[in-house]
Amino acid sequence: MKEAILKVRNLKTYFFTRRGIVKAVDGISFDLVKGECLCLVGESGCGKTVTALSILGLVDSPPGRVVGGEIFYDSMDLAHCPADQLRHIRGKEIAVVFQDAQSALNPVFTIGDQIVEQIRLHLELSHGEARGRAINLLKEVGIPSPEEAAGYYPHQLSGGMRQRAMIAMSLSCDPRLLIADEPTTAVDVTIKAQIIDVFLRLKKTRKMSLLFITHELGIVSEIGDRIVVMYAGRVVETAPAAELLDNPRHPYTSGLINCLPDIEQKRGRLESIPGNVPSLINPPGGCLFHPRCGRAMAICRKKQPPPVNVKDGHTVFCHLY
Amino acid sequence: MTKGIKKLARVVGGMKNLVFILLAVLWGLTLLLRLFEPLGYLYLALGIVFLIYVVWPLYNSRRLVGYYWQRVKRNRLAVLGLAFILFLILLAVFGPIFTPDPTAANFEQKNLPPVGFTTSESIYNPQTAQFNTRLVNGTREHPLGTDNKGRDLLAMIISGARVSLQVGLLATGIAVALGTLIGVVSAYLGGKMDNILMRLTDIVMTFPFFLLLVFIVFIFGPSLAFIVLIIGLTGWTGVARLIRSEALSLRTREFVLASKALGASDGRIILAHLVPNVISLIIVIATLSIPGVIMAEAALSFIGLGDPAVTSWGMVLRAGQQSLDTSWWVAVAPGAMLFFTVLAFNFVGDGLRDAFDPRSNI
């Protein structure tokens, strides 16, 4: 087993709101192996983004707070790390690509200037050197005529180009870990494929570890080495990508996979999982999925399921096994 | 010689940059010469800030400046106002070279009307115990006439323009800088800090500013630098409020989170990301608050609490008001200048606001 670059242990991030405590992330654990791509999958509001923000120490406080657990980056615990130290890790060691590059780029500066600023924040380079590096990065993520593009403002670029610029900016200081928070959600299908190609290429050439957050299983099958399925702030199943997609054990995971449209199947309604994500303020007891689960048993209402190792590296949190 | 220039141009990155730098150096030198004037240091500091944060960025984004100029241009009043302000600046900078000393009294030539006007003057003759009345024509030496001490009105108006612009620009500069900083910091940090800063703003706001001004001038004596500082240090409250409300919505934008995620410090986010995004608002607020400041200084001079060492419009207005029945022009000239200056700044401010507003289709 290769060494893990990121180990999340029993992470709990709660939001203390007027209406009660929202347990956005409630005791999740996973390992991200060096050089691999770990996909966090789950529907909206299941705590994927909050997990990413917790790793970076960027949960809005108040109302949010990491109340428990550890996040080991190498041997350093990011959850209990002084803010100052964390700032030097952010961007340099761990970088993020956000969902919507349109709003994640500052509208009043050119792409080049923003990347240069980012580079000079962490590395001691002259303006000219940083500029050269920025242009190389833009080339690396596949922006045609990068010298020219560096002089553009975000609104002058197309959605795909903006997302690439955002990726270039995240890569600017050679991070060892890249967190991509739904980087393909805000772009259309053709661009999506291109962006994924960029990530695949980066993973190969840079030997970078990738934490890829998405709700699209199609993307997961292309890019993921390992998948963590989240539901309502908890992990329900984790397995290597191929194993999980071929052989899902948790009813929620198989439900998600069944939701995908099948190109062979000519007619019939698309399947869906009945019901909605439960309220995180007042969650159901026992297994959080039981109100929507077709195979729920009596025990599911009472007891939170323990992890079950169904196969080597395939863990599922379900009473069925 | 030309080779040397070309080499230098290459070093600074192009001929245009070289010309720009030379102009900047020249301007800097004129500023240095002014160091011996009152407010010289403040001037120099403001000039440097202006150069780095206004002239240089504007020069670098000529395309954008061109775009906004096209938009401003469609508002004829704003262009007129801008022309008047430029004229005023030229007058204030170069006027004193061509006019006599505005404080030099000359009783031989008192109460001269402006060129083209004629008044009658009655002089009591003690020998005949009669009033001799004679007609007095305006002379070309004193195009706007003289006051009751024989001081040249044109020189006084030009000196007043200089004072008004100094006070207007410097005090507004201080107020806007302070207000922007407090507003942005307050919005960005939020929570307790926001509360503290906004309550401070409330407190400063409730101070009757004019009374404070009178009070401080009474205690410390009237000096232009003091007046500028007081107006600047009390006038930031409105700016802070407006900037804060704008920054509050900016703060939740994702690029702030993104730059935080990429390791930027709070100070950096405030200065490099939030402030540039409110710059259009800052420009509009600054332009619209200059007239108020000019009026405040004029009012202070009018009630006799201005700096007695410099001739300002308020002071001339005061002198003119006392001799309104014999020489109306003394009061009319500074009054008209004040009127048009305030109007011009308001027009320009309105024009800029419309031009910067992406929703207005002018």
C-alpha cells in the first residue's frame, strides 16, 4: 500500500445556526494515496464542499466550525494548525479549483496579473520570471496563444478558457495536492470533456494527488482511482473506482448508478431515488438513508451501521452486510 | 544621443513608457519645488499616491479609459464640467505667475470696476466741504477690478481657486482614503470588528462637524493645513458607509474565497481584491464630495475663521459683502466662481456615476 498524502479521520464540521446545529460533515474518514485521484461523490448538500473547505480551514466561522477529527497532510494536522501556517500551505502545497471560474476570478484584473500575483505570493520570483511561468502554465492547461490570453480580463474569455485559467492559477506553485470542487459543473458538455482531459494529463505528467469533488458518476469513471460516496454528511461506501461502479453494495450507491441514463435502454422512465436529502438539523435516527431506502430493515431505524469490509479496500456502511 | 534614448526606452519597456516616466519626473520636480509652500508634504504624498494608483493604472488600461470616456462624453454637462475643472486647475497652477500679489494693497486704485464697466466715485473734499463725484472706468491692468483696498480681484480669484482646489482635493483625498479603508475592513472582517468600526462611524457622524471646525480653529488658530485635516478626518463617515455596503456584497463573491484558498492574507485580499473592485464607487463619491468640502472652507473663511495668510474665495466674498452697495463686483466674482465650481464637480460626478453604472444605457 502506498503512502497516503491526506488522511481524514472522523472529521466533523458543524454549523451553529439559529435554527439548530447543522451537522454538515459528521464523522467522515478517508485516505488519499499519493499520486491518485480520490473522488468524493454525492448529491447536493451532502457535505462534499464543506469537507474540502474544512481541509483548507476555510469554513466560514461563525457559524461553521470543525468540531472534531483530524486532517493529516503528511504528518501535519491541518485541523489543529495555526492560521498563519495554514495560509502558507494553501495555494502552495494544497490548491483548489472552484466550480465557477466566472466568479472565482477577480473581474478587475487580467488573468496574467492574477496568476503572477498568486505565484509571487508563495515563491520568490521577479515579476518577469513570474510572468513567464504564468504563460507556461496557461500553455500547459491548453490555452491557445497564452501570451495574448494573459492580457485578457476574465469576462473576455469563454467559460472553458476561464476554467483552464483557474486551473493554471491553482497549479502555479506546483501544489502536491489539488482539490477540484465540481470543476465541470458550470461548463457545457464538450468543455467538460476537455477539462477532464486537462486533469487527466496533469495527473499523469505532474504525479499530483487529486481530490475530485463531483456529483457526476460519468466523470468519476473516467478520472477516479478511488471513490468515496457521501450521504448527508457521512460516508456510506468507499471502494476502488472500477469495483464500486461495477459492484455497488450500498443501496444509495446503486441508486445513484441506476439514475444514470442507459444508452442501450430505448424506452422507460429514468430511475430516481425517491425522497430528498434529510434535514441535517434534525436527522433521522440510525442509518440516515433508511427513509429513502427500499431495503430498509428494523435495525436501520435504530442503529447507525458500522463499517463492513466486503472486499479488500471496499468498505460499506450498511446493515445488509 | 538617439541611441542612448532608444536604449533607455528598451530598459523601461517602450518609448511610450519613457515619455511617461519623463513627464512623471518633471511633475515630481514641480511638486518638489512646492515643498516650501504650506501643505507641501501632503501635496507630495498625495501626488505620489495619485501617480501610482491613478495615472499609472489609467495609462496601462487605455482601452478601458477610452470606453468610459465614450460613455462620459455622451453627457454634455459632464464634459462641460470637466472642461471647467481643467480650466480651474490650469488657472490655479499657472495663474499666479501672471497676476500680481493678491495681498498687495494699493489705495490709489481702490474700488476699480471690471473692464468695460463704469462707476461713479464720490470723494469728500474738506476744503470745499463738498462731494466731488467723478466717473471711474475699469482698467486693463485690473481686468476684474479691485476691492476697497485696491487689491487686484483677478489675482484674488486665482489665489482662491488654488486654495479651494487644495482644500477640496486634499481633504477629500484624506476622507475618501480613510472611509474606504474603514468601510472595506469593516465589511471584510465582519462580526465584532464591523460593529466597533460602524459604531465609531456613528459617533463621528453625530459630531456637529462645523461646530467642531470652529472650535478647533478657535483653539489652535486658523491654518489651511488644520482646516484640511479636520475636514478630512471628519468627512469619511458617509464614504465608509457606502463602501461598506458595496464591500459586503463583494465579500461573499467566490473570488475572495478563491484567493483565500490560494493563500492570500487578509490584508492582501482587502487591498488587492476588494479595494480595486470598489474603485468606480470611490471615484464617484470623491467627485461628488469635493463641492461640499469647498463650500465648507468657503463658509469658514466667510465667517472669518479661515487662514488669514491665504486669499480664499470665502474671504473675498466676505470683503465683497461689506461693500456690496458700492462695489458689487467684489462679491459677485468669488460667488460666481464658487457656484460654477460646485456645479461643475456635481455634473462630473453625475456623469461618472452614469458612465460606471453598467445598467444605465447612455
